[in-house]
Amino acid sequence: MYRLIYQDGDLPQTHTFSTGEVVIGRSPECQVVLKDFGISRQHARIVVDDDGVRITDLKSKNGTTVNGVPVMEAQLKDGDRILLGKFQLTFSKSLEGKVVLDEERPLSEEAGTIIRSVGELSKLLSPTTDAGALSAAVAEAKKAPDAQETAKLNRILKVLLNFAKDLNEARSVDDVLHRIMEIVFDHVPADRGFLMLREEGEARLTPKVVKHRTGGDQDKITISKTIADRVLKDRVSILTSDAQVDPRFGAGDSIRFHGIRSAMCAPLWSQDQIIGIIHVDSPMLTNCFTLNDLDLLTALGHNAAVAIERARLNQKIVAEEKKRERLGRFLSPQVTNRIINTSESQGAELGVPEAKEVSVLFADIVGFTSMSEKMSPAAVSYLLNDYLSRMTEIIFKYDGTLDKYIGDAIMAVFGAPLDMPDHAAQAIRASLEMRERLEEFNAERREGPQLRIRIGINSGKVVAGEIGSINKKEYTVLGDTVNTASRLESSVAEPMMVVIGENTFEAVRGQFECRSLGEKGLKGKDKKVTAYEVVAALAALDVTPPGAASGGA
């Protein structure tokens, strides 16, 4: 089993494969689709065969490198860094081939193996997330009358205290998993071990870390699937002092075959939730582990689960904050929340180019270039920032998307990234309020230049998504609908006029008073376009809509 690990937006992505070939490129037909224009439509191919895994460049425009070396074809090894243009992927051999859960006969309850319920340690471990409470528990344990029990509790609590301090700072999930296994090996006399987790929403266990005390990793570790299932189902830890003579494992069982003599398996548990298991063993030594070791491993399993869940939550929070910050640059807070909530519940992905029915709005200040020539740079900056902030607030108020600022011009979209049935009406309402707010803006600045704007709106199909290079992408819309909206604003609209195209007019018929401007020739379009001026919203005028023949809506 092999993996390609790469970053898509704010979140890491993984593509898993074991046989055949994997084509990487920008085309939707590829097995791994990289949404970047520096990537060719079919950039590279990875093939698995009897000789191993190799990558071949498919005559891409920007080339393929492996560990910094340009290649046309190369064998891949675990950990190799692949660069396609400027897009980096990491090739990894999955751990699934190194950890085997072998099918076994049902586990009996005969002597030779210790089965310990995690409930026996629950009261002791309830305060383990708090270092101060752990210190108090260590002091209290010293007062216990049973010297042997005191020593055991003292050892466990001291280890957990150091464990909590070590993992208290925020880490990535991978860092936490590897540190957990290091701590286990620091305090348990195991020769090898592994940690497996249940992925969110999945029942099966996936190996995450395999560790050997001698540093070797060539041999796989095999344990009874029956033991793993028992640990998960019943929330128990299991210790086998000598699996080869344990009566519950027959001579033909896989434990004898794989030479495991001493082993322990404990759940990663927190409250009633089991998120995985830790297994350690010694292929050579019998009676390698004691009951105290089992209790310690069980306690570490509890703290490990808490640390893993905290790391997962931190990772999720960081990703959400990055996503919220990115979305907040061009979306209103309420739309941002809806997108984040939708993507969490439905797996929706923002940024993938898709066809959308939208209304596009362009607003431009009349004569701003000549006006700014008479002002200082500081005055221009202050004026423009104030104006753009007020206009953007209005766009957000009507759930519009700020596509971009183009100098003093604003491009906004209604109906993307989230669908909006009344996108045309919302765009017009926003434009009328922008015009009203501009008059208030001018009234506040009687001594400064008086601003006037032109607004053009057009409705229709666009391609919406994140477009750009690997270093910088922006959410935008493309297509003839956008070009027409821009031309309506620059070529048809007069100062303080809101001009709409025919599609927009038909979508809002009966909601606004509109005046036909006739057919207009627009740059870049062979056919003339019928344009309309929006006079006012009919609800505000309280009048009966004019007939279609008169050009009203």
C-alpha cells in the first residue's frame, strides 16, 4: 500500500493506492487532480509493478523533480519529495504492510493471560489532564498503606505527570503519535510496537506508527485480530506472558508462527470512546511484562487518547481559522459560517471550478484618475479605503461575494459560491443602496471631491472557483456574463446610473421600475445587447408595474 500526501488549500490530502497506475494532473479525469495552472492536464504517471514504484513525467510544461532532481523517470522510495511544477507531494509506503491483524480462534478465559478492565483505573485517571491534580495524586499515593500498591501508583502517576507536561503544548497529530510511542518505549521494556487509530467515521483500524527499539523496520508485526477486537469491544487491556505456551493459543496459531512470546495490547480510551490501540511485544523474551507494565500502558492509553483528540481538535481549529480568514476577505460573516457548516456536514469543497447561475455587479467611480491627480497619496488612500469599506458592507449585507477591487472599481458576485435563487434582485437592491450610501458619503465630505459611480449588472452562467497559481489563488467568476456586466458599466451606464442586462431584467420583472435603453453595441460582442436602467424598487414607489410593451418591469 502506498500514499501520496499533498496540501489542497488549508487541509492535507492523501491518495492511497496499491497496484496499477496513478495519473496526476489538472484534468478531472486524473486519479489525483491538482487544481493549479502550473500543472499540466496530465503531468505525471506513477506505476506499481514487480520492480517497485516509479514515476514518469508525461512531457509536462513545468517538469517533474524527485528530491530536487529533475527526472523523466525515477524509482520512488519511502519519503521521496515529488515536485510537479511548484506543487509538492510526498510519496510514502503505508504502514498497513508492516502491521497485520491476523484472524484467530475465539479467545478463551484460561490461565496464562491477564485481562484487565480499564474501569479499574478510571477513578485514578480521571484528573490526568490537569498536571496539578496529578501532582496531588502522587502525594496522596505515598500515604497508601500497601507499599507495593503505593510504588505502582507512584510510578504510574509520575509517568503520567511527565506525559501531560510533555504533550501540553499544541502539536500536530503526527508529532503527538510519535511522541506517544517514544514515551511508551521509555517506560515499558518492549522490543517493538505500533499504534493504530480509527479514522473519523470509520470502524476499521489504520496503523499510524510502528517502532522498533533497535531501529529496524524490515519485519512486520502480527497480532491476533481476536485480541484487537476484544480490546476495542470490551475496553480491556491484555497481557500474554508467553504466547507460545499460553493454552488459549494452539500450536497452529499465528502467534506461535510469528514467534511472539510476550505481548501487551491496550485501548486508546477516553470516557466511553475507544479511538485505537497500542500494542507492544518481545519476540524473544518470556515474562517480559508485569501487571504493573500493563496498568501503566493502560493509563498511557487513556492520556494518549486525550492528547490525540486535543491535537485533532487543534488541527481542525487551525484549519477552520485559516479557512474563515480566507473566506472573510470576500464573503460576509453569515455566508462564511454557512460555507464552513456546509463543508463540515456535507463534505462540500470551496474552490473547485463549477458552473453557476449568478448576477455580476461592477461599480466604478467616475473620473477617479483625474480626481486623484489633484490629491496627495495619503488623501487618495484615505478616501478610497473609506469608500470601498462602505460599499463592501452593502455587498455583504445582501449576501454578495466581493470578487475583487480593480483600482477604484468593485466587482461583486451574487449567487456564488452559495446558490441564491434571487441573485438578480439582491444585486439590484445592493446597487440601489450603494447609490444612496454614496450620497450620504458625499454629504459628510462637503469640502472634498464629490464622488459619482456607474453600476452595471448582468445575469447568466459563469465558471466559479479558485483560479491562480500555486502561490496565490483567488475565488472568482469567469465567462461572457462577467464581460457583459463590465461593458454595461463602462460603456452604457451614465454617472449615478444602474444599468442591467436583459437576463437580469427578465429575472426581476415586476420588482423594480426599469427604463429601456434600447439595444447597445458592446466591445467584444457581435450581437447588440438590450440594456435597461433601474429607476427604483417598486415596493418603495407603491405603483402598479408598467406593461411589458412600455419596457417596464
